[in-house]
Amino acid sequence: MAMLPQSATDAQLVQAFVNGNESALEQLVIRYKDKIYTGIYMLVKDKYLAEDLFQDAFLKMVRKMREGQYAEQGKFLPWASRIAHNLCMDHFRRTKRRLPIVMANGDDLLEFLAGPESRTPDIETRQTERGLTQLLERLPEEQREVIVMRIYGEMSFKEIASITNVSINTALGRMRYGLINMRKMIGDFQMALR
């Protein structure tokens, strides 16, 4: 089948693919591969795992398009990013892999939450990491997800809002309440130790 013109919209490419034009899918892949792969890599921080999840994401997209489940009015990238993001979250749930959460400036998230008076020496780092993981696991999923994407994935709130299909204000609110809840849990834990 012939390639569609570069000016073809995402919706036109999806429709052409559903109608049997395999080259339309190739054009979509070429158009969005870098952005989708980068989004996955930012979450998993592992090149080979990101490649596997990227392939899984496109296979799932192909299946959904063929089943007629693409109804995003030409907004392919947010739809594809949501599928890729959900596959990453499923992977983390399945493997229960600990996400090393370091802020963009290199500081540890737990130190940021607890404040300067509670800096931990290297000997206690593993216990601190386990404690952070436990804190994150106790958060509601929406708050945990935004914190992980923002701090670990270094995503903007606009990107987070698009991927999670909420407004930017909702994403900001989830981050804020997640950090407040984590600070409260740290405070409650320190009170319990006294």
C-alpha cells in the first residue's frame, strides 16, 4: 500500500491502518516513536525494559485500533502515551520493583520530605529507601502515581495530566496531597518511636 502524505492527520492514518494500509501504522510509529519511548524510559530507567514495554505498547495499540477502540478524535499521542504509561504501572505492580526516587536536583525525596534535620548517613540508606517505599505504597494510587511520574519520571504536570487523563490542577493537587500525606506519615512514625 502507498504511504499517505506527511500532512495526513493521526485520525486519517489510524483509519487507513484499520482499512488495511500497513504503511499508515509505520507512519504513526515513525511520527511518535521517540516521544513514546522516551516517556517509557523516563519511568523505567532501563533501556532494554523500555524497548520491551514500547513494543508491548504498540502491539496493544494495534489490537485496540483493529478492535475499533480508538476514539480520540485524532489525538493519537495522548492515547498512545496513556497505553504505554499503564503498561509501565502494570509492570511495577507485577514485579513490585522499588522505584529509586531522586528529585531532578539529585536530592533524595525522603530527605526533602523530612527536612534538613533528618539527613541520614550512608549506613542507614537502605532502611530509608525501604521506609520511602512503604510510605509510597500507603498513598492512594492516584497520589503515588503523580509523585512517581513527577519526581522519578521528571515529567511536567502538563505531561502527567495528559497521560493520566486529568486536568493540570488535579495533577498538582494529587502531588500536593501526596506530599502532605507522606509528611504526616513521617511525623506519625516519629511520634510512635518516642
